[in-house]
Amino acid sequence: MISDKMTIAVDSAPIAANPMLSAFSSVRVIVGCEYSQVIMSAFLEAGYDAWSCDLLPCEGQYPERHIQGDLLKVLKERKFDLGIFHPPCTFISWAATKYWHDKGRVFKRLKALDFFARLWESDLKYICIENPMGCADSIVAKHSQIIHPYYWGDEHLKKTCLWLKNLPKLEHRKQDDLFESRTHIEKPNPIYIDKSGKKRYFTDAISGSNNGGHKRSKSFSGIANAMVNQWSAVFNCR
């Protein structure tokens, strides 16, 4: 299922055939809370022993590589080296502060924070957690860096925090320098401007759409490829 015609390029470029696929195959990767398999596929196609896990059924190209079930239970039963996790942010994101004091929401927030913390404190050596800005930052751990999809070629503005354990920050470049080419594209224009004059981007544009949260949770291929191309050095596979 892994094409030998693919080629690996630097940073966010499409991933292609690597003559050292066997070097990657011993590294087990799980991408948790991912039904789309965007990130899992990038690692799998680079030769990693990669899996996705979610309570939802798979919507990606590799259903045989999807574990539909409880992520925390899977982490107890199986051994992985690298975990990339996307815990639900509905109750812990600052974007939902207007509902912050709704009755019963505090318990949902505590449950979401507990799940986030259990992922952060899991036994995996290498961990990345992705989430928007929210209260996990002050309660569980401080985020390591903030990224946007346009940093690696996807035409969207979506402020995203990464919590990294034993992994380097993802590198990105606004301009060419003596040694490397830029990875940024131009900062995207707003998709629309609301009645108050506020600029609205990717996440705002689909918030009111059918299944908006489902659509917003999908990862971007540029970020996925940057993770593979840069973090492979951690495992001495490149």
C-alpha cells in the first residue's frame, strides 16, 4: 500500500519514496483522535508503522490502519514510540468563553482537561498534542509553539498550539536564506468580514455550517509533511 514511486522533499513538500523505508518501519506511531488519517497517512507513506485511533470510523485511505475505540485503552494495551494527539477542544478552548459559565459546563471542562492530561502524561517517549489556545495551557502544561497552516503552504489561517515532549519545534521560514528556501506562503486574506468589522478566517467560515466542528478538526497536509520530514531526524532514520 506504500508506493515506491513517492519521493521525500524537505519540510512541507509531498513525501516520496525513501530508499531507507526499513529504517522507519521499527518506529510505531499513533495519531490519536484522528479519523481523517491526514497525519497518519503521511507517516505511513514515509515507511513508519503508523496507526490512527478515534471513536469515529475512518474517513481516510487506510481503514485497515484505523483503530476505532478508546484511545487511552489502546495506549495501555499497545506499545508506541510517538504519539500525536488531537484531544477535543470544545470545552477547553478560549473560543467558547461565552458559554464558560453555562450550567454543567465546568464538569465537561474538567473531563476534557483530564483526558488532555492523561495523554500528556502517557508513557510514550515522544508526544505532540495539538489544540487551540485554551485553559490546558495554564492547568496541564505550557504550549511549546504556535503555528498556522500557511507556514507550510496551506492557504489557511488557523492559530494552533503544539505541546511537544522530546520533540523539536517545527521549523518554518518566512523568507529564503543562504541555506534554505522559505516555507511560508503569503498570509491568507480573510474569507469574509462580519457585521462588526471583524475579519473571519478558516475556522469562522465553517463554524455555522453543517458538521462544522467535524470539518474544523481535520489536519492540514503541509503540517503533516513537516512533522514527518523534520521529526524523522529524532529517530535517526534520515
